[in-house]
Amino acid sequence: MRKGFHSFTDLPDTMPVFPLTGILLMPRAALPLNVFEPRYLELVDDALKGNRLIGMIQPVESEDTVLRPKLSQVGCAGKIIAWRESEDNRYLITLAGLARFRVKEEISALSGYRQVACDFKPFAGDLAQTSVDGDFPRERLLAALQDYLSHRDMKADWKSVMTAPAESLVNALAMMCPFEPAEKQALLEAPSWIDRVSTLVALLEISTAGQGSGTLN
């Protein structure tokens, strides 16, 4: 929870959104972004002049085939907590995840970027810092992660993995693992902490099993 946003009622009714396929922002997680498209440079400029909020959301269609792809129904609001402008006119920003939102409708805007009317009430609990370590099956998650990484010739900083707080670890894996967009969306929309952990473990285990049988690349 960040100063100024103590309740879902403190959050805005409308918000600019940054649609990116395969990119998640989770509550209480940090997401670095390299912003270079003119419309999103405009978005960052406007956000910095206001409440510094941007909604990260996945499109459900490819921009390669559709000019204005449909958006997922759920995204996550983030506050710009760090930014700098590069010499080649890019923004390097970091978003701190605040709370998920449900898209009520997309609103017409004169800006080059998209904006939505949003509802934070279904995810009001995202703003509450709660202890989750007691319900965390760390050993099963670590076993699934080890198999997942070994099948992909990927490495991890196991010291950090072993000692990371439960929520930080789950958020990092949800955001960084190369799951399919629909799988990432399932992690974002998980109703509860236990559901998110269960979904993450299942995705790791199913993906590894699929690789072992030759059904997945």
C-alpha cells in the first residue's frame, strides 16, 4: 500500500492503460518498463503530471492482426515510483503495483493512448498488506520450479529463492516465467492467495510434464 491510496475509494474511476501481451504487474510488485512508442511516451508524460497511475493490461488479440485489440477484463494499476528520460528520448520507468481492477468499459479520449473506466471494488483486498507465509507450500513450489528450470536450461539464484518472502517470490515467478498470455492472466485473476499459488505450481508442473512427453517446446 502506498501513501495516498489507502482504500479502493481513493483510486480513480478512469485510468490510462498500457496494453502489453505477456506482461504482468501484480499488487506489491515492481515492474520496470522501457517506453519508446510516441503514444506511450505521451501516456507517461500525462501520468507524471497527475496521479502517476497507469493500468497494465493484456490485450486478448494481437496488434499484428488487429489495429485496436480487445483488452482483458482485469488489469493491475501501478504507480510510477521511478523514472528517467534517456538521451534517445525513451522513458525508463518503474511501476509499483497497487491493486487489480476490472474494466467496466473503454472510454473515448483525444489522447493517443487508451483509457478505461475501471472498478477496483472486487479487488479491494489488494491494498491490504497481509501475512501469507503460513499458507505457503514453499517446498512443493521449489521442487516444481527446479524441474521447470532444468528442463529449459535456465538457472536461478537459489539462495534468493529460498529466502524470499512468499508473496514476493510468487509475484516474481508469475511475472517473469515465460508462460502463455492466458496462463499469466489466470495468475493475475486468481481470486485468492491460495488460488494463485496453486495455479502457479500447476503451471510449472504441467509445463514440465509436457516437455518431458515432447508435447511442448
